[in-house]
Amino acid sequence: MSKLLLFNKPFHVLSQFTDSEARKTLSEFIEIKGVYPAGRLDYDSEGLLLLTDDGQLQAQISNPKFKLNKTYWAQVEGTATETHCLELIAGVSLKDGPAAAVACKLMDPPNLWPRIPPIRERQNVADSWIELTINEGRNRQVRRMTAAVGLPTLRLVRAAIGDWKVTDIAPGEHRIETVHLPEAGKTRSKRPANKRPSYKSASHKRRS
């Protein structure tokens, strides 16, 4: 059995435990020893970050070859339309190569925690929300994709990784699940690339 932490990373927290520039890190929120991030979430993005004590599970979550879907809620500057979503699904050109969304849809403003500090509002400029799903993890990829279709991202929240969701976890808190992985060499190569390992049981813990 492997331990998996679902952590709701606040804005302006690094996805690591140490920093030479005195910025906030995971060590201020997670006291459990021996767990490490499975992938990253940008310093100025919020939402779901997975950590685990199992190297195999870490690789299956973070390795691009497994193409685990990641769903983001993006508050963008401007009025998003279905045409924007179609452009994102068709693919846009970025400096490090083309990028396409697995799915995209318009959405109402989600019921989220307040961001601290809040985004800078501009009275004469509209904003809107889209839900964007990708199966890559390039640096600032979602922000660069929305900018490529003329929708600069104002706030970005990762809502889900595979079937794991952040919606019931408060910012700065985490939940623990126990995950069962197949024995090495038996079924790993047969698992569909977009499926996460199943978990046998789950426990809940919030940091006081």
C-alpha cells in the first residue's frame, strides 16, 4: 500500500519543501515525513497537488507517458466563447511546440475560496471562466495556451488530476488516501494511459 496526499496548494506557495529565497513552501503545511510531490504546480497557481511516499506511484502520476488528465479552472481576461474552446482543443502553437487541450468548456464562476491577495480587478474589462483539461505538464502551459487565443489567465486553479479532486479540501489542508499499486512487471504495461491506480481504502486528516 502506498500513501497519497491530496493537498490544496494556496497561491504563492512553492511545490517543494525548501527554498533559498524565503518563499512559502510545503513545509509550512505538511509535517508528514517521507512524502514528495508527484509533479508540480506553479507558484502562482492554486489547487490540487499530489504527494506520495512511493516512487513508482510518483512516476505514474508525473511521467508524461501515462498522460494523466489534469483539469484546471481558469479565470481569464475577456469574454471566453465556444470558439476559444474549439481553438484550444484544435491546438495552439507555443514556443516549445504545439499544445492541445483534451477538453474545454465555458463555466460559471466556481464556488472557490478567496484568493489572498485577490486578483486585480479592472472595471472596464470583462472576465470569464473556462474549464480546461490537458494531459501534459509543461511549464505554465495552461497560462500560455489561454494567452495564445487572446485570453490572458488571471487566476488558475487545478481542480483535478485523473479522478482525484480538490473541491472538498480547504486551502493549505490535505487528505490522505491509501493507494494499491499492481506488482511490478505484471499489469503496469497493460493499464490504459489515462487511468489512475485504484485505492483500497482512504483515511482523512486535516492539519490543525
